Amino acid sequence: MTKRNTRNRLWALAGLFAVIAVATNALGETLTPEDMYLDPASVPSASYYYDYHDVGYTLSVSNVQSLQVLPALMPGSDEYYLTPGVDYVGDIAGGEGSITFNHRGPFFVQATYNDNTTQLYDVGIGFRQRPGSPAPSYNWRPSPTPGGDIIIVDPSLADSEPTHEPGTTVVKNLTTWQQVLDYLSSPDLKNKHVELGGHGGPGYFNWGGYTVLDSDSISQLDALKSHVNNLTFMSCSAAKGDEGRSFLQSIADKLGASAGYDGPVAGDGEEWYVDGYTTRYYFVGVPEPASLAMLALTGCLVLRRVRRLAA
């Protein structure tokens, strides 16, 4: 090979390496799980507005030096429920950063900008809570869904309703509260455990954007006697405080049993989440043993997640 050919070959190799370097820089530096780790204690308890997106959504942020992600946590610990680098991935190139979400669930992303200021982004991937809710929502953990014979879901939450046990009847097409009452007073229904999926607050339940049931309107449930023997609320804070306990007790006195949560709850279309360290203080049943049954199921949920990670 002549010197000229050798020199041309070296120039060609140099050009190829330059193209590879430019392409690598354009693609950005992949963030490792360690890069993306966000300490749960660093996310303050506050009321957050969140952005709802589908699986595969990419959050893009400019002028950043780091992006950290807090997914849902395991019940009873600060271990991540999801897997960084698998369930969500990220990169940063020249100050342009992104996080892509490959799994449903609640997420917080903390961006640290080049001027060292920070900002938190609350992102729901298939996870629909109540935007602007007065209750803090920052510490989400998966929880068993309460088991019922019939689940009736506010259509606005239909896409985030969690998975239920096979054989459960799930109804998502009742647009008005009167339609719900008519359905539940059907002669075909006898002594059913019914769950209502919607929004709520201490001592009340909302449907279609309106408060439809509270302690002053329990009498409308008279038509449900002998048809429903347990009315459970899959909504935020219906059982919270004295108002919530009184609300559940009034319903239990009329129908036989009632249950709900005393904190924020939400689903992602597959899983069910509570906002707190453990389910112990979140699911409230009247009579009381209903809450103990929920706690017994927590171990099953943890084992299911461990098997998923091992698969």
C-alpha cells in the first residue's frame, strides 16, 4: 500500500470517528439508575397539579444538568416499586434532558437546572387523580383493591380503574347518579358488595363532578336495602376524620357495612395506589374487620411484584 493510500485511509477513519462522536453527543448521555435516583424524603408533602399522559410519554426539559425520578414505593418501605432504566429511562445532551415513561403509575421528576435551581414535575402515566386536590399526594404506594361483587366507575375515571379479580362485574357506562341508584336497586341484585369508583372527600362522594352522597342524603339509599349489603368507596378521603367515620357508619346502619379511604387514592388502569407509608391508616371499614382483611392482602401484592422483577 502506498503512502498516499495509507494517508487517505487514515483520513477516512478520522472522519468516521468524528461522525460517531457527533452522533453519540447528539443522542445524549444515558442516565443510570443512580443518576435518576430521587430520595423520597426530598419530595415535600404538598398539593400538586399533575399532567396526565399515556405510556410512552417523554418529558423534555431544557437547560438542565440532572433529572431525577421518584416512582411509587413499596408498601412499608422506601424501596422503589418500579425499576429505573427499565420502567423509565432518561438522557441529557448539551443541557437538553428527557425522561421516557415505559410503565403506568405516578411519578415525580426533579429537574436541576444549569443555574442550580430545581423544579418538581408531577406526572401521571395512565394514572388519574383529582387535579388540584387539597389533599397532599407525593408518597404513592401500591395497595390491594377492595374486593367486591360489582364495581361501578365514574366514566371520567374509566381508563384508570385498576384490574379486579376475575368474575367481578365492572360497570363504566352510567353517566348520572340516578342511573347508579336505578342499577343498584334492580330486582336482580341481592345482597351484593358494591364498590363505587369516583372522587370524594371527608364524608362525601362525588359523581360526574357533583357531590351526590353525604351524611345528609343517606336516605336515598333506602331503595338499595336487600340489594346491597356493603357499599365501599374507591375515592379519596371519603372515610377521613370524624365526618368520614360518621358517613360510613350511617351507611352501614342502613345497608349492613361500608368502607372507604381516609387519604388520597388513585389507579393507573392496572394497579391501585394509596398515598402513604402503609395501608394501615388508609382503608377504613365499618364494621372494623373489613380493614384487617385489606392488610392481610398487602403481602400478596408485594410477592406479586417480587415475582414480576424476577421474571
